[in-house]
Amino acid sequence: MKSHPFKQIFTITVNGEDAY
């Protein structure tokens, strides 16, 4: 998740804002 920043952006959409 740290290797791919794009993955984190997707998590934000799924979690709402827990990816931050």
C-alpha cells in the first residue's frame, strides 16, 4: 500500500477517509 500511492487513493474512496 506504501509502494503504490494509487492504491491508497482507492482505499480513501472505499473507506471514505481512513486511508489517510
